[in-house]
Amino acid sequence: MIHHVQVACPAGAEDAQRAFYTGVLGWPELPKPPVLARRGGCWFRVPGVGGPAGELHVGVEADFRPAVKAHPAFVVDVDATARALAAAGHDVVWADPAEIPGRRRFHTFDAVGNRLEFLAG
């Protein structure tokens, strides 16, 4: 089991990330411990679909570059998640079903350009 994964963002982009992860995806923000909160960033609860819930940590990087190939993958209700993302104006790019037979999945990018994958449970 993985407890959390981390993606990065530039300084000052936390509100944009909150708008994406909480506002669009509906993932609740988690409080960061005070010592870590001083570093910036934000944490979110990733709902468990077919397993335990996890966390996504967004950390501030001074020399930020979005991850456009490397990415976390989340098991979700792919249809509902794709609808929410599309309704908010985010691209939803469905993967070729021949790549991983029997696994419905798509990719998108968060508010700062990090690649994300969403898979059916």
C-alpha cells in the first residue's frame, strides 16, 4: 500500500492546486503539520475506490518544471471524474484500450501542468 505520492508546484500556486484538486476533483484538503506548513504546498485526501484512501502531497519547488511524462495514477470512478474535469475545461485524453486490455483510463494535467492518470477500479 502507498500512503502518499507527491507532485510539485511553483511557489504561490497552492490556490490554483486547491481549485483543481478540491474544487474540480472534490478531494478534501488535509492540514499539514505546522513545521511542514511553513514550507508551503498543500495535502489532499484521495478517496479510496476499491481500497484504502491515500494522500496526494503538493510540494513547492523553487525551480519548478511540471512532470509531463512521470505521473501518479489514481483509481477512481473514471466516468464521473472525466465529466468533472471536462466540465471545468480540462482536457481528458482517453488511453488506447489496446495498451492495457481491460483497463479504462485517461490522462489530464493539473493546474500547473503535472500529468495525472485516472483508472477505473
